[in-house]
Amino acid sequence: MSRHFPASASVSVTFTDGTQEVFTGRRLNEIFDDALAAFRAGNNLDAKGFERGPKKKVQQGIEFVPISPDKA
């Protein structure tokens, strides 16, 4: 699903303090894209939302070791 509005659309936004403002679709798209880019940059994500940092190596623990009296 696209989160972008048509550029010519008028969208009324009501803020938590009760004030209202009308934005064009183009301006809302710019605000959304800027916020998304800042979020991804702050969380080490690339442009598609994937992690770009080095992968952590997970050490597998030893769960079971067969032993017998003759191995001592």
C-alpha cells in the first residue's frame, strides 16, 4: 500500500492541541519521505529498510558430548 497522497489533494490535519492545518498532498509526501529517511538513518537501515550493519556472529553452544569410560 502506498502512503503517498496525490500531489493535488488537499488534506486537513488536526493536531493534538486542536489546531487544524490544510496541506497539499505533495507537501505531506515530502514530510513523510523526510521523516522516513531520518528514521532509517537513525536506525542503521538502508533506503529499503534493511539493516546495513555487520551481521553478528552467533556462537552455537555444545549441547551434547558422547562420552564413555575408555575416553578418560
